Amino acid sequence: MASILNVDFEGTIFETQRSIEESFKLTFDSLFPTSPTRRSLTDVWLHIPNPPGAAFLTAPIEEVKPQIRLSRHGFSGGLGLDGNGSFFADDDDGRRYVAAPSPEVDRAWYELLTGLNIDLEDPGEHLRRTTFRWPESRLYLTGLEVFHSLHCLDRLRQALYPEYYRHVFSNPNNPSREDHIGHCINHLRQAIQCHGDLTPMVWKLVGDKIILSTETRHMCRDFGRIHEWAAQRQTRFEDIED
């Protein structure tokens, strides 16, 4: 269950950031009133590209910024522990994404990936110069990396069941199964390293075993709002004529 903190792009976090910056400067003014040390340290602070908290609430696409909210979200690993310290599959909402292949599981992933590709009329200066613009249209083709990562995760899931998803990996217009999976592993590795989640891991003593708890609370962007925004702008490839 997520608890929304209602922190928006122009709100509390930047007030906190300014307070931190002012406190930092006042501290170094008193410790190093005239020395080169003060100048070099404050210069380093003031030229940090992403001051504390800023990166979490920013986005290169201006239009999506109002949708950014922070929420404290409880993760579920989909596993429970019995009294003997043995794992068992926990029946939670996440099971619909990891159960054995079925039309219901495919539908869950299809809905999750709604908004993978989106069209924007005003994507910003950088995207106007770099991304594809539909011919005879004012729309630019783009998307948010969170959906790219989810797409890759779905490909890894499908690779666990090659017979069921043979049609996915045998398409001659797609990269080979090995190439696509290799790309996805590398992409997810970089995405995880980029976001660098610092939530502490929690270990529990269960019987005579020390077990990593899979249920922890994380500070997240509210994915529901981002998903809704992207879904409303999804590219309709079926409307594109050859």
C-alpha cells in the first residue's frame, strides 16, 4: 500500500534544498571566513549538477513534471516464510506478473506496458532535435525509460518459457533471442545502477536461519500517475498508414 506524500516539482523538496544550501554556506562562512578551503568547498557544492532531491522530482519532458509525486511504497517479494524458515509463494497482487504463462498473465503485462511509446506535440527542444517526427504531422515519437525497463523485464520473463513464447523470439524482424535478452540484461543493470536505491535491506532471524526480508518500504515516484499520463498519449501504430 502506497502512502502519497504530495510533494510536487515546485514544492517542499526545493524549499528543503534551499535550506540545506543556506545552512551549508553559513557553516563554511563561519569555519573558513576567508580561506581558499571555504571557496573551493562551496564552489564544489554549488556546482553539483543534481543537488539533493532535485533529480528525483525532475524530468526532461516538461509536460510530465506535474505528474511527479513521491509515494512511500511497500515492496512485496511474493514470498512468505513458514515457521521453519522455508520460503513459500505468497498470494499477492504481484503474482499476476510472475505466474506460469497464460492469457491472464499476458493481459496484465500488456496493461502495464500501455504507454510504452507515446506521441508528443511539444516534447521540448532536445527531443525536437533528436527524436523522430511523424511525416506531415506535429507529433514526435518518444517514450519514458521506465517503460523500456518494464518491456525488458517482460522479455526476460518470456525467455523463461521459450516454447510458449516461440512467436516472440522467432520474428525475423526482431533481434535474436540471445541478442535481445543480452540487451535487456545490460539495460536493466544500468537502470538499477543509475537509480541507486539506498533503501536498507532488512534481515530477520527465523528459527535458526537469518533470512533477507522481501517486504520493505521504498520512496518512489508514483507510478500510477506516470502510467496514466503515458497511456493517454500512447502511439497508435494501427492508425499509421504504410
